[in-house]
Amino acid sequence: MLLIGLNSVGQQANLPATNPFGIASTLPYQAPPFNKIRNEDYRPAMEAGIARQLNEIAQIADNPAPPTFENTFVALEKSGQLLTRVNNVFNMVVDANNNDVLKKLKEDIAPKLAGLQDAIYLNTKLFHRVERIYNDRKKLKLAGESLRLTEYYYEEFILAGARLSETDKALLKKLNGEEAALSAKFSNQLQGAAKDAAVVISNAAELKGLSQTEINNFAENAKARGLTGKWLIPIRNTTQQPPLQSMDDRNARQKLFMASWTRAERNDSNDTRMVITRIANIRAQKAKLVGFPNYATWKLKDQMAKDPATVDQFFAKLAPAVAAKAKLEAADIQAMINARKSDFKLMPWDWDHYAEFVRKAKYDLDESEVKPYFELNRVLEKGVFYAASQLYGLSFKERKDIPVYHQDIRVFEVFDANGKAIGLFYGDYFKRDNKSGGAWMSNAVGQSYLMGTKPVIYNVCNFTKPAPGEPALISFDDVTTMFHEFGHALHGFFASQRYPLLSGTNVARDFVEFPSQFNEHWALDPKVLNNYAVHYKTGEVISQTLINKIKKAGSFNRGYALTEAVAAALLDMQWHKLSPSGAAAIKDVDVFEKQSLQAVGLDITEVPPRYRSSYFLHIWSNGYAAGYYAYQWTKMLEEDAYSWFKEHGGLTRVNGQRFRDMILSRGNTIDYNTMFKDFRGHAPDIKALQEDQGLPASK
């Protein structure tokens, strides 16, 4: 038996019945059958999925019946089920457990997926149906999700270029395809660049200051690459690297930092600079084509902030204060360097190392003193899950019968307060060479009442895997990351929408980080912290003295952390506020980067941006183009929302239920500003953010 797909109308592409993506998975929640999926299954399933959806779109557009909400919008929502099924799983694996076959497919399929989007949003006949229903929405008495879906589709069609001439549509399609291919290439290059930039240490003296656990782990890394008797330090996605905090050898620190800083600028096959300049050029051209002065203006139209001017005003209240704070911290660190009889000027590879001395001097906090209380599995079950139970009534049961794509992954079934199962959660926490850097959440299966599906959600991180037989001890920053990513998961699990397009985390970039950053607060809540922060050897609960140190130390180095993040956000905006001529004029990525940071007063040698242009995965491949500001914007939202919790008794089931009902379960069903104001009682206010970060209030 064959399942039939279509390459284009009238052309068939056959998908063998043995392909595991041909029908919905029979596993609980339609979880991916990783025990049956092979590398070679993805390509035919994706190609058949694209073909099938092209046919479905053609049937909607060519329908001789007058357009109705059901035969147009509901039909659109039901289209593409095969492609959604395979693409969700492919995205899950290609970023977390990549290989050469998947890398090649990612680059090959990206322009085809972009072409499919064009076939939908640039389809003139389809747009006429969408527009007619939109214009008649009051007469049709559309309300609730139906009205929102109608208005949202119409806006997305307009922004995608539905009103362009056929000539301009053809050009836009060409640019979309090229950008998609380049973004996929960038992602693959960056994985390769990080792998190749890993620092090989031959002299044990260069490892002085690192814990024995870290040294053992780096030895295992080297052994895996056939470098027995050496140590290999992997490169994380950010500019600064975790071992820099402990490494005593300054030359070794500089070597590690520079490996990170230049990872994608080595004039080799993984050098990304030509790719990103072309992507920036394409985006500027596309924006002009659809009637906008630059890409940022175009892309912010459907965001909470609405326009670049609002973002600029927001950062105008932050940038000068965070830069000043970072410079004060730099002076403290330089004084520490001098006090330790070291005759050199503070450089970025020195910051974390000597900041740790300042932290110890000011707050008497040693990171090695803290880590034994944060064993990964206990943090997950007794911390992250426990907070969710206290706020929302959730419970979790591990499932060992669900197949996974890597042995490190744990799977849990999630139950609501009434005992009803609501979905599956996958946790993939350890760094691998074939895993993209950073941390993220996404859905393998999305929630939709229309489709009858419940969420299957995964969190992926890049924590250091312990050597065999040793516990997975993590830093408090890593703890915070776990709470953060599970905040995204909660947003997905509490989705309660009929239509897939509006469900769960399918919200604006400058809103989607709000629930995740909000969830970070519970990591230090006394009730939660005392439940998970237990010494892995002694069983001793973390002392109040150490808790106080962690809290006090949390205010330390905030100038640096904010400055590197704000610098990255403003760098993103500078790239995406370029006109076509401005983008075409860029000949040197590094010069543009330096000039951009100088323009906003954040070209501070000691404090490099969190991501350099050449390895800024968020903006060149992960959908955050002109949107990295969202992390600070949503920081404003979550601090303001957390202020409401503090005013109303903190961590309680009543408060959690209110947040769930008014924020986490709403998806993209109402205007974001309205949603926030309904919960908080007023429009977003930056004061809580400034207070939390120790910044002076803006005037």
C-alpha cells in the first residue's frame, strides 16, 4: 500500500506505507516513534508532506463555493498534517542530535519549506477568500477564537506580501528561498564551528583551578575524539565560557576565550560572515519590497512592541544605566587584579575569573560550595516539577516505555490537578558535539481541540555531563535555565485553544519569553528551594546562610550580564534597521559590529556582547531577527507580573491558577497588551525591572 502525496497539482510523490510518518503515531499522545524512525525516513516524508499541503491549499483556493470560515480558515488549519508531523520531529532531532544526513536535509529542505509558505501567503485566489471573510467578519458575527483567527490570518497575509504584484511576488519568493537556505547553512556552519573550536589542552598545568569533575569530563571529551591523554573543552554558544571562571592560567583563559570569539571567523568552510551579510541584505530587500523602510519595522508590526521606535525608547531607559553599572564593576575587578599583585589590564577573558574573587570577597560565596546542593535530577523533580505542583497542581510520572532519540533523555507524563493527563515532557539536558548550543523548548505535538491533540513538549539544555559514576552537579545559573525552559513548557501544556495557529507558545517573540522568565523566580522561593537544594552526599538541606549568600551574590555582576545582553539586542536591531543600500555597503562584519556598538555606547572592551554577529544563532537561524530585544522586554513584563504575586501572597495555588487562566492558557487569542493589562491592572511598567536590577529609575 502507498500513501500518495503531490509534488504540485497533478504530480504524485509516493510515500511507502512503511514510513513511520505516514500516519499519526499510535504511541500515547502521538509521541514520536523513535524506535522506528531512521535518518532516511525524513526526506521522503517531508517532500510528500510539502506536496500534500500544496494540493490541500490549491483545493481551498480553487473551491468554487463562496468563501466561508469553515471552508477557508478551518480548512487552512487542517491542512499540512503530514508535514507538521514530520517537521516537528525533524526539528526536535536536527538541533539536539544532528548528523551529516540531517544537516544535508536541513539545507536542502529549507528553501522548499519557504516555498510552501509563499504558496500559501502569496496565493492570490486564496487571499481573496481570506480578505472577503475578513471584510464580512462583523456581518458573519465571528467572535472569540474565530474572530481572532480571521484577523490574524488576514494580517499575516498582508505582511507576507499578499497585495504585491505578480512580478514582485516572484522576486519575494526567490529571496525567501535563498534566505531559508542560507539560514539553514548558517546553523550547520555554527555547529561545525563550535565543534572545531573546542580547545585541546595538552599540559595539565593549564587546567589548574578547575574541579576534578570538570577535568575528568574534559578528559572524556578528548578520549571520545581519539585524543587520549589530553583534555578537550567544548565551546558553548555564548561568548563567555563557563571554565573561564575557575581557570587560573591566564594564557589558557585567553586561548579559550579567543577560540569562542573567533569560532566562526577562521576563513574556513564554517566561517559565517559571508552568509550573514547576505542574509542581512536579503532581509532589507524583502522589507522594501513589501513597503517597509527596513526589516525591523516590517517584523515588529505583529509584535507587542509594534515598532522599532518603541524598542529604541525602551533601551534608551536601560543602556546608559547598564553600561555605567558595568564600568563600576570593571573598576572593582581591576582593583582585585591589582590587589592580587597581577600587573595587567582587565580583559574579557579575565572578567569571570576575577569577578569570582570579588564575589567571594564581597559575599563570601564560592561556586564550588554551592554546586553540591544542585544535583540535576533532584532539581528537576523536587524543584522544577515541585514548583509547578504548588502553583498549578501538576504531578508527573516518569515513562520508560516511550522511545527517545538519545539515551540521556527522560520522559514524564504530566497530570493536571484533577488527575487528568495533559501531555508528555521530554528533558534532554547534557551537552553533545552534535547538539546546537544554548537551551530551548518546543513541541513535538501541539495542542489543538480541532485536531484532538495534546501537547508533547521537550526542553533541551547544554549542561556538562558528568564522568561515569559521578553526579550531575550544576551551577545555580543552570538551575535557573531549567526553571526558565520549563516556564515555556508550562505555556505549552496549559494551551487551551481550538486552532493550532493560536495555540500555546504560538505568540509574538516579545511575549513568548514572558512565561519562561517569570518561572525563574520560583528557583529561589524558600518553599521550593528548601525542597530541592539538598547536598548530594550528606542529604543536608541548604542552609539559610548559603541561601542568603546566593541571593546577595545574585545582585553581583548584573551590570556585566545586562550589558552583554543589551549589547546583543541592540546589535540585532542595528543589523535589521539597515536599508537595502546600507546592507549592501557592509564589507566587513567586524567593523560594522564595532561601529554599531559604538553608536549605542556599548563598545566596551571588557564587556563583549553575549553573542557576536558571526555566531548569533538567535537572529540568523532561530527566528529572533529584530527580536532579540524580547528577552529584556519580557523581563519588564515578568518583573511587573511578579510584583503582583508579591503583593498578593506569593507562591499559592490561587495565584498560580489566576496566572494560568489569564496568561498561560490564552495563547494568541487576544491582544498581548490587553492580556497583560487584564492580569496586572495596568500597562507594562519598567520600574519593577529597574528596581530588580539595581538601576536608577528612568525619568
